[in-house]
Amino acid sequence: MGERLRTVVADDHYLVREGTRRLLELSGEVSVVGAVGDADELLDAVRRLAPDVVVTDIRMPGGAWRAGFEGIDAAHRVHAEHPGVGVVVLSQYSDALFAFELFKHGTEGFAYLLKDRVGDLEELLGAIRAVASGGSVIDPKVVEGLLARRAVRAEQEELTPRERDVLREMARGRSNGGIARALHLSVSSVEKNVNAIFTKLGLENSGDVHRRVAAVLAYLGP
């Protein structure tokens, strides 16, 4: 096993904060170097402790932050000051508007997960690994709910049912090989569907944008 990922946990509820810390520590993959209770303490901890990843609640009342968006605003500040630090935002809101708010300046190094993922250690660890390497994750439950609503729309450039299936698996952070196994397709078939999705959504091939999550956000956006 490689070196543990240095992580700071932020949540204003002590029991949730400590529960998350202990769960991550027990995984053997993460070293929680700091656990704090508000956005100001989070920024201070990142400056002092130089973590690889931050795991923060979306809401941490108090301070001069937007009410209800403290974690998102802190995530943007962390990225502005420390571009190499990945951020996982835990939220109780399945409404994709909150995810769009997190990703509005770019997707690289950000993850948006619903708080019940704390109980699913592998999902949480997967998001931590992804953002630590510059990847992005959006909670599949957020995607699935909006895909169900979007499916009834019949726009000219609507994705095909198979492309929507592939998009859903992309949102789970799966590679093309992982998507192929999940959907019982060949890797070449998955690659064709992925390229079709990118083309329909007008996503250029750019190293500055994590296109897989950008595709999800572009398709689900208003």
C-alpha cells in the first residue's frame, strides 16, 4: 500500500466530523491530519497542514460566508490558493443546482457527494482518490434523478438511451473499461458512445477540463 492521502475533514457537527475522521482513518488509505468545525478553520488548516484532499460539509453556519454555501465557497477558496488540493463536498441536497454551483468555475479536483455516501466507504474513498489525482465526481443519485426528468424531453440533439446509460456510468467515475463491464458492452462500443456524447454536447478535447464530468453537467444543466 502506498502513502496515505493527507486529508482535512470539515463539519460543524462534532459527532459527524469525528465519525467521518475515524471511518477514513480505519480505511488504511487516508491520514486525517486535521478535523475542523467551520470554513475559516478549514482554510487555516489547509494553509498550515498542506493536505492532499479536503472533505467538507456543504453547510457550516457562521462567519462571513454565503449561508448554505459555506462549504462550496470554501472549496473555491481552497482551489484558488492551493490548486493541487482536491475537495470533496458532502451535501444533503440532491438538487443539481448545488452541484452546478460547485463546478461553475471548472470541474478538475472537485467532487459533489450526498452525505449518505459517508456510510458507503468505498464511494467516499473513490471520490477522495479521484480529486487527489485531479479528477472529478458527481453523485450518481443526483445524475439519476435528473436523467429521469430529462428523458421525457425530445430535443433534436437528445442523447440516445445507450448514450444516457454510458453518461450515467461516466458520472460514477468509471473508466471506459469499467463502463463496458457494467453495461456488458465492448470497450470500442463504449468509446464510440463517449465520443458521440462529447460531440453532441460540444465538449472540445482540452486538458484543462475534466470532460467526463463536464459532459454530465452540460447535459443536465438548465
